[in-house]
Amino acid sequence: MISQTEYLQFLRPLLPAAAFKPNSHKLFILAVNLLMLIMGWTIARDLDRWSIAWLWLYLPLSLIMGNSIIICLFAAHDSMHGSTLKQPGLRYLSSFLALALLWMPPTLWKAVHNHKHHTETNAVGDPDRSYLIQQNNTWGKWIQNLFVPSSEVNWAFLILGMATSWLVHTFRHITSILIFNNADVTYVPAPVVVNNTKRWKIGLELIAIALVHIGILAFLKFNILAILLAYILPLSIGYAGVMFYIYTNHFLCPMTDVNDPLVNSVSLKMPKIFDLLHFNFSYHTEHHLFPSINSDYYPLVQELLQTHYPESYNLIPFTEAWQLLLSTPRHYRNETTLTDRLGKESVICPCAKDAMGA
């Protein structure tokens, strides 16, 4: 395996200087999608006046709003990595507005995603990895068994899980930090510990986020129909889209002690429309190599990887990646082997190329 640093030393001189400059146009795209959400909520205020026979006409707008939720996360994701704005205040404000819709305090995101996931990707200390079979059978592990795509999952629970697993992921880390904040928490794959200042900040951000959601519900006049079609359904669609990417990013890969993004990450072949809408998030290996570059240049990074590291690079059609998730178990027995919840099955990680003799 090769460390991320070694890749950077070789690849960075091959990229243009423009790739490392902030790309502030994503803030405009974020603003447009926030306005689309506001428009959807405004229309939904009058849904109680609509005939039941015409309510289906709102469903395309629910889908568009769901996609806006996905865009909000990915816009905040890029901003928090510093590829959109260099001004900390504006970066924080825009990230808060975007992440609020996903119940994610920006300080929590930075601690879990930037500081831990990116430095210990798919290692024992990665808070975003799948559970080890050796870990205690906690409620967090039980929910993974029930909801996460695997060879064991029930389709009904999978559909429910796609809509709710993002909330479970967020809830696990919020409670782990706000209630315990120590390395002994067992219901998360790997606990994240922060200092007291960040802990208080996460708590205050969570209160502010709750007020945002209460404000949305109040704007919808607490009408059940409006809440269902303009709040619950768009959020469920958005969370499901986000989780599709998250599940395919690393769950097919082996665990690694050396942070080698070509081994522990997957890039997807997606229809170009989704790459355009979602800031090239499917180029995930590229992102782990260069977290702070302008995502418009990820295709160029991909070309370099295919030229110089074709034997290591994981590039999979999104349909194939999803089928692999559904045909393999989800717990790690060891670095390269997956197993079921009872530990009876042993399957080599689909992307463990060395283990498969590739």
C-alpha cells in the first residue's frame, strides 16, 4: 500500500494551480437550492386547500426538494474542506444553513468527518466504518444489521433504512459526544472525543438546528399533509440519496492501517447528470486524495490515477457497487474479510484486490 502523502507528492505537480483555488460558485448553487426548498414549503402551506385527487402533482416537487437536500450536504461538505470559501465566518454560516437540514452540527461534522474519517479512513479509528464482528452487540450494531444493505437485509427494512440511516448516524455521534465524550463508547463503530469548547458548541448548534426545523414546521402551519409531502418525504429522499453514496464510498473496501485512498475508497461511474448536480461526489477516491481541491478537477485526477495506478484504483459502475453491497455481509472479521451478524460466513471484500490475487 501507498500512503496518501506519497500519492500527493507524485500527483500534485501534475495538476494545474487553478485546481487548488476556491470555487465560490457553489455558494450560488447552494443558495438556489435553499430558495427551491423555501418555494416548496411556501406552496405546501396551501395543500390543505387542494383536492385529494390533485395532491400527486406535488410529488415531483418533493423529489426536487429531496435532491436539494443532497446538494445542501455536498455543498457544505466541500465548503467545510475549504474548497469553496477561505473566509472562516462565511464558510461556517453557509455550512450551518446547509447542514441544519440534515440535523448535523457543523462542529460535529468537522470533528467526525474532517479530523477522523479523512485521517483514519477505514481504519479501526474511523467513525464511519462498518462494525467489527468482535464489537459488542449494541443498539447501534443492531440497527446496522437491520437497515444497512447486505446479503442479510430485508427489503422492507432496507427501504426504511435508506430514509433514516443518516439520522441514526448523526444521532449516534451526537449522543456519544454530548453525553459521554470518551473512548469507551461502544455503540458507535469508533468514538470521537472533542474538547469541552467544541462539545458546548455542538450542543448549541443542535439547539439552533432544532429551532430551524420547528420554524419550518410552523411555516407549514403544522399541517399533517404539508409536513408529510413537503418535510418528511423530501428529507427522506435526500437522506436516502446521501446514504447511497456513503454506503458505496468505503463499505466494499478492506480496512487499512496505512491510509491508502486507492485501497480503502471507491469511485463510482455515475450518469453525468448526477455528477453535475452533486459536485462530482462520485469521484470519492479522488476526494480522499485531494479533499480541498475544486471538485470540478476530480475527472482530471481520475485520468491521472487510471494512467499511473490502474492496478489499485477502484472505479465501479454504481449499479454494480449496489449489487455488491446487497450480495455481501457487512461486518469485518478482519482487514480483508467480511462476515454476517452471526460470524458464520466469510467473504473477501470485493475491493480487496491483493487478497483476491489481482
